[in-house]
Amino acid sequence: MHAADASSSNTTTGARIALVAGASGLVGRALVARLCADPGVAAVHALVRRPLELRHPKLQLHVVDFAALPALPAAGEAYLALGTTIAVAGSREAFRAVDFDASLAVARAALAAGVRRIGLVSAMGADPRSRVFYSRTKGELEQALSTLPLDALVVARPALLLGDRGALGQPHRRGEHLAARLDRWLRPLLPARLRAIAADDVAAALAWEVPRASGPTILESARMQGASAAPHRNA
């Protein structure tokens, strides 16, 4: 495990310690930024596949193999923002290895490290009984996490995510780009649950709910719209 930018002398007096898996993605990167800016958080441990150019006195980067995780740092809450697409992964099996296997492995390792609160980036339509492989995989992960002995499990189910993937070094997703353009044209006519949502709104909603929730909580996309602009969530 490789750690970068540990600086206990520069952290705040906050007592919370958080783990984030998937810090290279749209929501994961926004979560890391929000947690580092939160005065109630003392340290943020980001689990990544490769080194990232992220720097903050509270942040420690851990380069890990998600298929063979080491013991994780002690923490109280964890955020699972791992995800890919079948097109990017190359096959259904490779997709499931990230979206299900790696996410569940992090959750179990986090539990062993003391985590009792988990926030998950899932997807609209997640359902373990779905005929759609993507939605079924997301639903099966939600179902598996619900069996863990947690104080809180907060599941975010966003619609199409908006954000600059190019700035994160991620491959261009043509279908996502076209869907975002269509959303801009039809947005006034679409119900809130179907409108595309900014990744930072999802991150803001999770960062707010996870330390406060009790038991299972579902955050549908409509509920998260505009969360990043809520004054009480940016205090």
C-alpha cells in the first residue's frame, strides 16, 4: 500500500475519518474534495488503482489492488464510488468485477477496519430482479451491502451523471455525451427523477447524509438535485 500526503499535524480537530473508493471518478473526486473541506473530518483515505494528482493535508492516497485488498486504515465511514461500463471494461465479467466484486470487497474490508456507515453510488433503476444486466448488478450490490452489520447504509441512485470526464483522464463516453445534450433540450419537460444530475450534487447529498443517517436510506435522483448548492451542506 502506497500512502501520499499524510500530515497529521495539519488536520483539523474533527473526529471523523473517512474512506473513499473510486476517487478517480466524477462522484468520487467530488466526495474527496467535500470531505477534505469538512471541518468535522480529520482524515480522508482514498483507495485508488493508480497514483493521482490529488493534494490536501487531510488526504492520504492508497494505491491498492481491489482484487486483493490489504487491511484498511481505521475509519468510521466509507464511500463506495467505484464504477465502470461494459464498453470500457470490455465484458460483463470485467464490469461485474469492478461494480460488484471490488465494491463489496471494500465494504467488507472497511467493516473490519471499524466502519459502520457506508455511502454507495448506485444507479437509477437498480434492482436485483432487473432483466437489464447493469441495473441487476447494481441492485445485487445494494442487496449484498444491506446484509452487513452497519449503523447506516445510504444508497444514492442518480440518473445520468454530468461532469467533465476528460478533466479526470477518463475515456469519452459518446452515448453519455449525446444523452446529456438531449437532457439539456428536454429538461423543462422531464420529471426531476429523470433529469441528468451533476456529480457534485450526488457527492454533496452523500457527504451530508452518511454521518447523519440511521439504518437504510435511499437517495433517489430527484432528491439530490441541487444538493451542492444547499447552504447548510456547504457550511
